[in-house]
Amino acid sequence: MRWFWLTFFTVCPIVAVAFCVIAPGMDWWFPSEAGSPLGERIDSLFHLILYIVTGTFIGTQIAMVYVLWKSSKKDDTRAWFSHGSHNLEVIWTIVPAGILLFIALYQMDVWAEFRVVSQFPKEARKAPVAEVMARQFEWRIRYPEPGRILQIQPQPTDLYAVNEILVPAAKPVMIYLKTQDVQHSFFLPELRVKQDAVPGQIIPVWFEATKPGEYTLVCAELCGWGHYKMGARVVALAEEQFEAAMEELAEQQSDDGFADAGDSDDE
């Protein structure tokens, strides 16, 4: 039985490291490459923590294999009891504490850029692109009329959409996140953005889609029986296309369904 455990704890780290090596090529770590500059920095933090954890795992496994191998040797030496080593206890207390402190300090600028409003890009703060209202079970979007700045309170000229957020690509944008009922979670996996929508609060969220395309938007908080329905998308457009899309949306929502009198043919 001793040899079984010796073999088991020898093979486990080898298999684990092998899986980590092939994981990037199999797309096992992330759903895709980060689609935003901030997402790339978040991925770098993830990789840093992964390397630290992997090194710790390999080191502890080597120590365990050594102890098992040492104890599996047959000799006439009697077992002996040791109270332990105060020096070792101090070392394996200080070293993990130092690693955790390093991680905490290393990630502070990324965390501040993502969560602290004063650290958001100025251009995004000056002109929020939309208000996103989460509700059971959809996302309602409110845009300002082209040429206007989005206000906290709805305006008569505001534009509305459901489950599709249009944003300019390659440009930092900010939204106001709200919820109409229960707690929801605004999650853009490709952009590495995740923020809870809390009842009674208006939460600024910023992100930047590096290139034009469609990005998945889901609710990452179990919000009721129709939670699965809250699938939507963020569509990043080139600047000119975004402006044209807003103008088209304004025309559609201001159209009363009747042709102008001057456009109708005289009978």
C-alpha cells in the first residue's frame, strides 16, 4: 500500500503539469482571447497566480513523494517522534504571507482601473454610451439622442433597445448599470467584465472592445426561473457605423408610421 501512494503522488503532479501545458492549445483556460486591453491585464494576473500555485503544488508534491519514499524503505530503524521545527514553521508562515502580499499589491492598479470611477478613462466618463437596466428576464438599454449626453433621469428624446448594446469599437465606453427588480450580474466573458447590478444603485461600468464584432452578454447571477433567458449581446461598431446606427435608431423611434403630407401622391 505504501508503494501505491508513492506512485500515486508521483504521477499526479506529472499529469497535472502535462494538462496545464496542453491547456492553451485546447482552449481550456478561457472562452477566447481577451477582447479588451483591460481583459489582457486580467488574464496576465490569472497566469501569474497560476504559475505561483503550480510551483507550490509541484514543490509540495515533491516533498510528499520524498517522505513516502523515505518511509517505504524497509530497515530496522524504530520510528521516532519529533515536536517539529520552529524555524520551518516560521518559514512556511512568512513565505505564503509574503506571496499573498505581493499578489495583493501587484493587482491594485488593475483593480482600481476596473472598479474605481476616478480611474476610468476620462473620455468614457464624459459621455456614457447607455444605461443598461437588468430585469426579469431581459436587458433594457437606454441611449441618449445623437448629439446629447446621457442623463441619469430618462429624457423624452432618449432611445431604447432590448438585449442588444451598440458601442463604438477601439474606444473606452461607460454604461450606467441598474436593476429593476432583483440582483443580476452584467457579464461579458470575452471582455473579462463582470459587475453585479444591485437594487437601488446606479453602478458605472466601463469596457473597451478592441475590434468590431459581437460579444456575449449574460446574467451571471441566478435571478429567477427565467435566468437562462437573459442572453444578449454587445455589438462593437466602427465609429462611423456606430453614429449611423444611432441616427437610424432615432429615425425609427420618431417615425409615427404615417408618411408626410408632402410625400403622398395627389389623387
